[in-house]
Amino acid sequence: MNVYTTDKIRNVVLLGHGGCGKTSLVEAMAYLSGKITRMGKVSEGNTISDYDKEEIKRKFSIQTSVVPILWEDNKINVLDTPGYFDFIGEVEEAVSVADAAIIVVSGKAGIEVGTKKAWELCEKYKLPRMFFVTDMDIDNASFRQVVEDLQQLYGKKIAPFHLPIRENEKFVGYVNIVTKTANRWNDKGEVLEFEVPDYSMANLDICRDALMEAVAETSEEFMDRYFNGEEFSEDEIRQALRVNVSDGSIVPVSMGSNILAQGMYTLLDDIVKYLPSPEKRACTGINVKNNEVYHADYDFSKAKSAYVFKTIADPFIGKYSLIKVNSGVLKQDDVLYNHHKETEEKIGKLYVLNANKPEEVKELHAGDIGALAKLTVTETTDSLSTKTNPVVFLRTSISTPYTAKRYKARNKGDEDKISQALQKLMAEDLTLKAVNDSENAQTLLYGIGEQHLEIVAAKLLNRYKVEIDLMKPKIAFKETIQKKADVEYKYKKQSGGHGQYGHVKMTFEPSGDLDRSYTFEQMVVGGAVPKNYFPAVEKGIEEAVKKGPMAAYPVVGVKAVLYDGSYHPVDSSEMAFKVAAKQAFKKGFMEAGPVLLEPIATLKVVVPEHYTGDVMGDLNKRRARVLGMNPTEDEKQEIIAEIPYMELDGYTEELRSMTGGRGEYSYEFARYEKAPDAVQKKEIEERAGKVETME
């Protein structure tokens, strides 16, 4: 592939609801640009950007693909992102390196939750954007309705650049609002100019007036001319649009048919004309040598720097670190410095990825997106620069996974293979976390949703030939006491020769500190128990609290006091006192008002206001206590509640169902508190076999 300078590059991310046509739009753009000779279909599993086995099988995008499309001496790096919410991490990675966005909307389905989420992401990253309405070949697709709905949501900045022309219920052409001309497609797919139909004139006038008003807003001179009734020239309109689209004050709306590859020519033209090249975008980091702000700004003349926004670790195509060059020009065999890991990496060859097909290039200019193969220590969100000018860029904020499932190897002996495979998947997917919960003898997988974790399990099987079973997580209950108990235990055994003798009198009561298992004190007077046996008594308590007498859960918040006992000068031993203390603990614990404690989370749920009633009703069913509500900046409500961990299972799917995907939540551990009697009874019955009996 040729080398492209910064001004000839466009980095465009495709955003939108699942199934709105992003992947088929990439196919149509690639076809029109001559990149491919035949368009693939998502339904047939032969598109450029959906190449993973799971994507082909499930017929939707799971990961972001980069597809460079060459158009009139320009290189458009199209980042095709998943539309389903479980893969938000992939979207966040892509948006972090995009310079503009195209929000794709189905003309048939209209505005969906994913459309609004895409807009919110663009607002967060201050991305210039345009809308592209697909499915215009379908009878009941309504471009007018989509535009009206967008204007209702986002105001006058929504500006349609084209209007569809339909004849006999077929999409046959379009009106260009800027030039006031009409075009139609012939049977060969060629575009022919013709007169604007009479029935389009009214809509053309309305849209043109709105566009001219937006153009007039760009300067006082234009505003004066507009009010004096002067016409703007086409060049003046285009120049004003360039400025306004780049700063987000105008958001164009275009349309077409992906299946028929219609509307792609104007879309590609508009991307080049109106969406900014990297040189028009700011990019800053910190020079760690002098702790000053480093203005990389995609300037090819500055020292080399790059940001790793994504990692592909596929056993079939190898490991690639996808980068955006933030300054300078990267060349083959450059040595770059990773300040995060305090090491240098020789980058070897440079690549441009066509989805999953690497293509070698001699150099990558500032603003371009490429790939480096087999970097030793560099990970996603790391920065690369020169050792003499070490720079770090702000790491992308990736969504935290809150959906947890316990997993087990289906086949014994596969544990190590699974662990290694998960490390590779986690290098690719920052929203996937594997946690070893040794206290509850379980390994947990955290993801964005249940579908996400199911796909992880499928990838483990397809890529790495290991199988896991996903189950409901065990809840980390604890055991404690509410009263004081005074007990004694005498451990005495005689079996020929030396016997065993240990005798303790102890009290057990709540310590008031649930962060510690136990506190141990001794108040023995007169040497009833010699000092050298005190550590053995404490050792017995230490062992006993690991598995409590109620349901074999860890014990917390117990104060143990040794105040008396007796010993035998021959038969007493450390082991005897350890056993005596352990059994005294079990006896005393069960006499001191034992209870099960369950973990409680502080939960924050953010939803549009009209869903708050449903969400709070559901929280009440889940034994949650709603503490309050706060309005957020984007006209939503944040509900704050406390909820038992065991009630969080399945909450992701339930919240999405209640809110049509508009709800988001997060939680963190708050404290332990007494579980309801019914919950305690069930746990004690289920775990009866795990409780150690008194010796």
C-alpha cells in the first residue's frame, strides 16, 4: 500500500445500533472504491470486516475492524464497530483514535437506543459526525421521519445534504441540497443528472433554508448578506460547511442503499470534503522527562510517538498491536520506547491491517492507523515514543465489567491451558477480567453482559480447543456471632505411652471489627496454662475461623479470650492445646448467637427519567434499599441503592430489558450485614455436608 501524508488521511468510526447496517456499509464503500470486486453479505458470512468465526456464526460484529478505503488520492481508515452493548469496549477503543464519526441509522428501524448512545459517545470525545441513513431501497424506509426525529432530538444542527427520490415505491435517485441538482441511477448503476422533480421542490426549499441559515451563522458578514437576501456561492457554502461540520455545529445527514451500493459515491466524497484530517485535530500527551504538556497534534515534523489502541492476539493471524501515529513518521526497524514498561521495542516491519489481512508498508505518517507485529511487552492503551523524548498519552477509559460468572474446566487437566488462553483473550479485550476467588474456591469471569461471556467461552473452544462451563457465582457469605459464650473443652487421649492432654476455658464474643477474622487475648493467671501453649491455642482459633461451624464460610468479628484451663506435665503438647482451642471455638461459636452475613453492594443505576419507576420496583423485589436519586447532566436520573450481591445475578439483562438498553449500572462493595432468616436457612441446609463435625 502507498504511503499517505497526514492531510490525505481520514479516520472515521462507524457507530450505531446493532443491525443498522454498519458492516454492509463498509462492503458497499469498499466495492465502490474498487477495493473488492464483489460485495459480501453478513447473512452469508463473507464480509471483509466480520471475519471471526463467532461473527460469521452469529451474523453480527463482535470486534472492531479497520478497513482502509482509498478514494481520490485519500486514505479513509474506516473503523467498523459492534453495535451490541456487550462489546462497548471495542467501540470505546475505536472512538479514542477516530477523528470523526458516521452514525448509521436504518431508514426502516429509525432512531434506536444505539443511535442515541453513539451520539453520546461523539459528545464525550468531541467528535465531528454525520448521519448516514441506510435501507433506502426498502419500501417503508422513511428518510424524512429519521431527519425529523433527529432534529427533534438534537435541534437545528441536523442538516440533510440529500433528499431521496422515489418512483413507484423504488429508490431511484437523490436531490443534492447544496447544488440544487438531482441525480438518478440507471440500470448499469451509473449516475445521471436530471431535473429536480416537482414533488421534491417543497422539501428542497425547507432543507435549503435551514442549511443557508446554518451557513449564515458562521460569520457576521454572511449573516448580513443572508438578511439582505443575497445568495451564497457554492464555494462559500462548502467552505462554511467544512468549518461547521468540523466543529460539530452542523451535522450532515446523507442516505443510500448498502445492498445496491447507492449513495456511496456522495458519502465517500463528503467524508473527504467535510470530515477533518488528523492535522485539524489536537492531540496532547505528557513529556515524562520534564513533566510538560507535549503537543503531538499529528505533526509529522515532531519526534515519533504513537498510541496502542487495540491488540489482536489471534492464533491464526498472530499478535498485532494496532496503533495511531500521534506525531512524526514511523519507519521500519525503528526502535520505540515504552515508558509504562520502561523498555525499548524494536518495531520491525510496519503493517496496515485490512480487517484481518496485514499488508506491509514502508512508513506511517502522523495521524495514520497501522499495526506492529509481536511487540514483547506493549499492551493496549500503552504509549510509544523515543527514549530522548518519552511521551505518554491519556489511556482510553474502558467500561468496567460488572457481569460475573463462575467458570470451571469441563475436562480435568485443562486448567493451565484455560488460564493461558484467557490471558490472550484479556490482552485483546479490556472488558474481560478473570479473577481467582480463593476464599470461596471459585474462579470468576467478569464481562459486560452474559452474551459477552458466552462468546468468550465459544472463543476458548474454537481458538484454543478448551471448554469451560459458566455458572452462577458463589456468594461470599461470612459467619459471625451476636452474643457472648463461655465454654471449656478438654482434649484427652490415652493410647499407650504418652497421651494427649489440653484443657482450655474460653470466652467468645463479637469483636466489633468485621474486617478481621478474630482477635485473641489471654488472661490466664497462676500458670494454669503455661505461656508456651498460648501460640498453640491461637493457632487452633486461626484454623477454626477458616471454615465456620454454621455453613463452612469464613468467620469474622470474633474476640476469643483464654482465661483458664489446665495442663499435664507429661501428656500436654502444642497439638493438644491447638485441638482443644479449635473445638472450644466451634462449641462457643454455636452458643453465641451465630449468624450468616451477606455482602452488600452500593449500586448506582443511571436511566432516563421515565424508567425510574420500573427500575425502583425491580430493585425492591431484589431486596434493595433505595437511598436516593440525583439528576445527571444529560437529563437522566441516577438511582443510588444498597443491594445484596446475590441479587445482582442477571441484573444486566433485566435492566436492559426494562429500559430498552438505555440503563447503565455500576456497583462496589459496601459492607457485610446479617442475611434474612430464609436465606440463612437455605445456605445452611445446602452446605451441611461441608461443615466439619466436632471431634
